[in-house]
Amino acid sequence: MKLVIGIVRPERANEVLEALHRADIRGYSISRVQGHGGEVDRVETYRGTTVKMELSEKLRFEIAVSEPYVQPTIDAICAGARTGEVGDGKIFVLDLEQAVRIRSGEKDAGAVTPVGQ
Ligand SMILES: Nc1ncnc2c1ncn2[C@@H]1O[C@H](COP(=O)(O)OP(=O)(O)OP(=O)(O)O)[C@@H](O)[C@H]1O
Ligand SMILES: [Mg+2]
């Protein structure tokens, strides 16, 4: 299992959600975050150099998936989030040790696969 983290533009949320739905990915968490992706707002020079860092609003998707869904999840986030302009976001993939569905006690792949699939 992997935990796929996608940090995307908030205005692409619907496109990402639709792409995930088309790929049969039905479980995720979304939070609002602020981040920095290398953009430099302003450089002031006064007794040395000061670089002012700018924070931008992003959405963070966290999606726990079994192995067959890892690449489809990455592809769905890319398809939904890409505009081609700088700041489209990032995807991080982490090993996930364990998942538990609290209601049933199901574990791991059985816990991250939506009920009914
Ligand atoms: N190395 C990183 N670690 C953690 N979060 C990051 C990292 N890089 C970017 N992010 C997050 O992703 C958001 C979007 O980053 P961004 O798309 O600007 O990445 P980038 O690598 O600079 O790509 P681009 O060249 O398209 O701007 C940032 O605002 C931040 O929330
Ligand atoms: Mg950037």
C-alpha cells in the first residue's frame, strides 16, 4: 500500500475529483494548506540581500491505495491538476504500513478498497 499525497491548485479541485472518480478511487482526505514552490516574490537589496518568500493556497489530497491503484491515482491527479503553468503542484508517494477500517476491522488492502468493489 502507498499513501499518495497530491498538492494541487484549489481551482482544480473539481477536475481532480472527477479524474479520481473515473479511476474508481473513492476514498481520500482533502485539506487546505499553504505552501511555497520556489517562486520568488521580491528581492530587496539593502545591506545584503533579502529574499521574500511568498505562500500560496493549495489543496492537499491524501489517498491511501493498494498497489494496483498507485499509478492510476498519480495519473488522475496529474490529469486533473495540470495547467502547464508553474505552480501546478507536486505528488509524493509514501510507503503505507497499515490501514484499518474501523467498522469491520478489515485491514490493509481490504481496508483501503471502497466497500462494494
Ligand atoms: N519539496 C517540497 N516539499 C513539500 N511541499 C512542496 C515541495 N515543493 C512544493 N511543495 C508544495 O507544492 C506546492 C506547489 O508547488 P509547485 O507547483 O510550485 O512546485 P514546483 O516544483 O515549484 O513546480 P513548478 O515549477 O511547476 O512551480 C507548494 O506551494 C507547496 O505546498
Ligand atoms: Mg513552483
